[in-house]
Amino acid sequence: MAFIQVEQVAQAMRHVREMDPERKVERFDEIHAAQPTLLYRVVANRHMGASLEDVGRLLDILLVCFEVLYGAGLRIRTLSEDELEACADRVVQRVQTLGGRPARGFSTPALGTYLNDVGETHLFTCVANESKGFSKAEPEAAKHLGLTALVLVEAVSYLIRDAQPSH
């Protein structure tokens, strides 16, 4: 069952779209302090052949994830590198099991199965929609971009399961 509601995702997307570059940099500084492994995972896509535009799109997805968490009033702990790798391993295993290609999309039955396995279905749907443009990238870069987007959702779901209310 999803903790994050569709309205929270929509509001987070609006906030990110309305952010000026200075505000985004401030948020990235906050993300770097709170979740450096997630930020590094996103930026590493540039070294995997992704364009600056695609990395920028992935950074916006990361911002949406954190806007959702901040808006939900959750206090989350820092994700370790080992935990992030475990999230990545779960994503890769799911994708391989379902025969999907994250940059090109899943078949309808496979997508339904994936959604049943992901805790935060509304966030997943948002990220999947925002990731569609990655298919225009070179195949290897598109694969890494798509997997990273799915890993962000998996990591957020993992952190939410372990989170405490901040109020």
C-alpha cells in the first residue's frame, strides 16, 4: 500500500517545475547532506554516457522524490551505500524477471506485476512518465537512466518503510 498519495506527488512536481535554478541548487545541497549516495547515483549517469539534459531530467526526478518526502513530514535517515546497492539489486532482479527494459517500458502485464511489488505506486507512475524521454538517449545510457529512476523509487519506498514522523 502506498504511503504517498497522488496529490502529494502532483504537488511535488509543481514545486519542482516552479523552482528557479538557485532554489534547485539549495535543494541539491540539502539532498547532498541528507542522501549523498542518491545524488551520486544520479550524477554518475553523466559518466555512463547520458547527456546533460537527461541527467538534468533525472535530477528533477530526484527533487520530486525529496519534495514528496518533505511534504509528507517524514524524518528519514541516511541511506548507506550497501542499502542503495540492495535497492538497485531488487530493481534489476524485478526488471529481469519481468522481461522489461526500463528505458523502453514494460508490457502492460509486466507493469502491473511491477506495480504490485513497488510500495509507492503513485511515485512510480510519476517517475515512469517523467522517464519516457530517456528512450531517445543512446541505448546503454538510456538503460542506466531508466534503472536509476527506478532505483530512486525503490530507495524512497525503502526509506518510507523505515521513516518516523517529524512532527
